[in-house]
Amino acid sequence: MGHKIALVVAVEHYSHTEIPQVVYAEADAVGFSDAIALHGYKVQATLLDSKATKASIESHLRRGLKRLQPDDQFIFYYAGHGFSNSGHNFVTCYDTDPNDLEGTSASLQWVFDLIEKSACKRIAMFLDSCESGITKIAKRRGVYAKMSEAELDEFFGAAEYGVCFSACKTSESSYPSNILKHGIWTYHLIQALRGDAAKALEKGHRLTAVSLQNYLSTEVPLTLRKAYSTPEVQTPWKYGGENRDFQIADLTEILEKRKQVKPGYEQLKRALLREVESVRVSSLSGFVKRHHHVPDYVSDRTKSFVESISKAEIEERVNNVFHAIKEHLNYKHREILSETGRIVTPDFEYLAFCSQDEVDPEIALITEELANIKPSIIENEAFNEVFENRFSQVVFEFPREIDVSKLIDEIEDLDREDVIIKYDHTGSWCELSFKDSEFSLRVEGRERTINSDLCRSPYELLQGFFKIQMRLAGTIALPALKA
């Protein structure tokens, strides 16, 4: 087995400010480096901006290709501006001078000459640079002159195990996405390499030159239409690599590791159990019909009113839980803190509160929560007796919001008959349910909520959560559930 070597180059900002910025080029390069590292590639260098001078790029290519042996594999990734002169293609460098484009940029023909002299014959190039038009429109990647297809066709067409993937045809531009924080083409390339794009794989685990190109050709235009209100065109292109045995990567090991999910109670550090009961405001014990009116709007005043007239209901719940804790668990008096709406023990915290419904002002929501749960208490029978049939939700809150729209696309791409997904036109939330299961998952903002059709004990509810994780193991949806 030979060595796997890669050189990754991205120029986002140029020393000559007349050359437009290449938006997200650095993020693309870093993401690509991380993705190929998963497949055993040693990144010779990741040259970004001021490190990506003409001298540095050519030096790394010259030294890297010279050392390679017949069994080795080499990848060259480039993100930046490209152009052509007299049928020969060039990629720009950090120090490219607009007044001497050819003399201060890196020639692809020069790279091809190095490859032909190298003992290594398994070469893959990824160019997010084949763009056209002299433009300074910020959203476009392309400047200067149209790159030449003929040079790329000639070299890679003759190479049995050489392939070049281009972000677009030479007459088009490559576009970034402000939502994805990447170039659209490179984003999908990274997804495929990471194993997060099932449609890019042949036989469920092989990423070949053909399967990758088919995937990029489908997904890039779809994402482009979502990212831009104007009808832009970007057609991912491939030169060479027609042999179906040309494998870019085998994702068997990566996908197998995902299947080896071992749900653990340590995930509770971000979780709480919840049950919400809806009651009419007029049914609360503190509501006096002769003196009070049911609110028909929501304000700070009406919220305070609902909270004040529900004190008896909250006190009753806290009192019942306190006595159940004393009966079933062996805590000493000084180990339990009990106050209005709250009980704190060494192993968990119980809360109860009432609030006005933001949607229907005539409704009050009585909420009970179990938080700060220690993993060691979950399988304790006495603990589960205290909270038997009390909760129907497990709620996880994450520090950052998930891209729900992207998750919806990924779930639908799984084509799983046992998974049912619901969402609205905004794509701000989605709900996953599973055939033959009482448990479902709602993803919205920073929250992931596991819902059960029935109230369960903490142990039973968490086992349902783990079952959902296992059913999604090995899929790109699993990160949405990783606590």
C-alpha cells in the first residue's frame, strides 16, 4: 500500500486588491483538508492566502511529486481565480500581478509536466477555479479570461488513473453560499468525502470518480437555486476518470464507525425531561369568577396574572414529588432543597411552573421538568417509581442552531420507508416519526425534542431516545441527535 499525499491551496484575499476576493476559499480548503484526512491522506501543506505565493505553490508541487512512488496517490485541491492564455490554463497565486497575469500565476501545463515525470500515476485534481468573465461582482468566483477545456481534456483523457474535477464548465462561474459558509461545489464535495452524502456512493460505500461527478452534477444546481433568487448556472465538470474502477475513496470504515453508536446516559448533560399540561386559565384555583377576567391577549401583565393564580397547582405538584422522594429515596434532610416550584437533590433537580400560552391566551401551561440528572440514577428503581408515568418528552438544547432545511434534504435522500418526515414551507422545523414506534423527534432552532405518545418513567423515556439514535445510526441524520 502506497502513501497518500495531498496539497491544498486557497487564495481568498490577494496582495493586489484589484483582484476580487474569493469568498469562503479558506473555509473550503480547511474543510477539504479535514475530509481527505479521514481517508488517510497526509496533507503536505495547506497553503492559504499569503502562504500561497507562486514560489511556494510551485515548490511544494515540485518537491511533492518528485518524491512519489508508483503505488502512491496524490491529490491537488485549489480554490481561487483561474484564467487562460493562448489555450493554456493558469491558477492565480497570492502575489499574482494583474499587470503580468501569466508570469505571476501557476501554469497547469507546468503541473501536468511534473505529473508526467513523476512515478505516481494515480492523480486527482479538484479545481474550484474554472470560471469566466472579467468581473468584480462579489458573488462570483471568476475573473479574467475563459479557461481552456482542450488542455484539461487532452491530459486527463489520456490518463487511466488521472481525473480532474472542476467546480463548473469553463464558460461559467462558481458560486458561494452565505448560508453554508462555503463554495457550493466544494461544500458538496466535502459532504461526499465525509460520508454525509449517501447518493454519492456506489454500492453504499465506494466513492468513485463517476459516482462523485453524478452526485455533484445533481446537488450543486439544486443548492444554487436555493441560494440565489436570480437564475444562475453552474455545471460541475469532470475530465478523465471514466473507468468505473477509479475509486476516490472507500467509506466502509467511516460508515461502520457510525453504526457503532453506544448510547450513554452521559448525554444527559444537555437534556431534561418535560411534561406540559394545558388547562384553561379559568380552571386555575386562584381564578375568582366575580373578580377576574379570562385574558384575551398576551402581555407581561397577563403572564404575571396567570402565574399568580396557579400557585396552588404548583405547590401541590412540588409537595407530591417531595413526599415521593422521601418515601422511595434515602436522602437526608440536608440533602434536599425544597422551595417554591423547585426541588434539588444530589442526583437531579425537579421544577414545576405555570405560564400563559403564547398562542391561545385563555390557556395556561403547567410544566414539570427534570434536569441536571446524574447518569448513575437513571437505572435506579426507586427513582423511576418517583417519576413513574410522569414525562413524555426528552429535550436537548444545543449552543448553535441546526440547518433544518439541510437536514430535511438529507433525511429525504435516505429514502427510508420506516421514516416519516413532516415540515412546513419555511423549513424552520421538522418532525421525524418512525413506523411501529411511539417515539418521534422534533428539530427546531437549538432544541431537539423526543416525544412519546405516552407518559413514561425516566428510564423508559431515555431508552426510547436511544432507540431513535440506533435507528438512525450510520446515517447523516445522526449528528442531529448527538448530545
